[in-house]
Amino acid sequence: MSTPFKSHGRQRVTPSLEPRELMQDAPDYADVWQAHIITLFPELFPGVLGASLTGRALKDGLWQLHTHDLREHGLTKHRNVDDTPAGGGAGMVLRADVVGPAIEFVQQRASGRWPILYMSPRGRRFDQAMARDLAHCQGVTMLCGRFEGVDERVIEHYGITEISLGDFVMTGGELAAQAMIDATVRLLPGVLGNADSTVEESHSAGLLEHPQYTKPAEWQGRAIPPVLMSGNHAEIARWRRETSEALTRERRPDLWALRDKSDGGTR
């Protein structure tokens, strides 16, 4: 028997022809950040999201995860979800008359600012700013593609935003969705024990994070930089800032160029 989720608000009420369960392991609360996943493989969730801080926050009801099996909207007795590409070509494409009803079903629960995202290698690159923005939404619906993708008419009709983790191709969108949810959930109030943890992280201020050290003071002939042991908080802050800037210039000149541009070229 799974561990019941804690109650953190009133349940969401939506019109439906289906009877609603009064007792659920993961009830749908109106005032808790929600992630709804449309996928052919719901068993892949929560995956890594069920561990560590995100898993504890999920169990404590600080956010909620709902998976929706795309095949439940499949056609014929075989629950078909795809067909050959129009115009010919290799692979299969997820059908509009399958994906569309799945989105309609899920979006009945949506309220307020609630984007629909599609994991796609041709999409906008996911970044920390997007994670912060998603954390301020009421929830998000994520469509995880498979095969050659989804019928373009679905993306156009629902105004879906395509999102990519980088310039590479994966077999499906489930891993990408989990990565994006992890980056977002940790920004929700109460998920991290110390909210200041997110302030000086890589990308939080357009810079890579400074190096971190802890005990022992010396290891394998390498000592912790003396300034970090000095107790001079002003000097420590300056060292961390300068080191972050140097790392960013060296490893991510693209990020540094963006900072130069935003500062009017004064750097």
C-alpha cells in the first residue's frame, strides 16, 4: 500500500462525466503546484522525482504529480495512438485525434496560468529563468512525445510551447520532463530547507556558481583557499563573486556575452 499524501488544501472540483474518487492516494488540490504528464509510459513516473527533496516534498503535499496514459485515448480495440507520416517517410507520428482528447481531458483541471509544454529537440532551450517562471504558475501540463513526434496541428491548436534540454535527441520526452520538473519543484516554497540555497547557484544570477569546499581543511595536498577560512565575510563574498565571473568567462562565454550586452557593454 502506498503512503498517503498529506492534505494541503481543498480538492479541485471540475465538471466531468466520470465519477470522482473521494479517497485517493494523490488527491487533486486546488492550491498546490501541479504537474500533469501525458505519456505512453506512466510507469516511468515519479522516477527520480520520488527521491530526495522532490520526493519528500511530493509525499508532504508541497506539489503534486499526475500521470495520464495516452493509450487510454487510443483508437479501436488495440488502442492505436499513431500512424504513418503524411507524405511518407520513416517512423510513426502520434495522431491529433488521440493527443487532442488527452489534452482536453487533462486541461479540465487547469486553472490560472497553466502552460502546456511539449518536450521537443526543436524547442526553446530550457533554462533557470524558465524554471522560475514555471514555479510561479498554478501548474503545468507536459506532453511526452515518442516515435517521430506529434501531429503539428495539435501544437498549433492548443498553443503548445516546445521545450528542449539541449541539442540532442532522446527516445522520448519522459526523462526531459522529469529534469524540468526537478528544476522547478526545488524552487517552490518549503521544498528546500534553506531558501538561500537557490540564490548563489549556477545560472541564478547569470553566472556559474563558485567552487564549494568543506572539511578536511587539506586533502591530497590541496588546501581550502585561505580566504574561505578567514572569517572575513566581505572578502569571502568578493572572492566568490570574482571566481564565479572568471568561471563564466572561461567555460560559458555565451553567458558572459549576454551579461555584457545587458550591461550595455561596460564590462
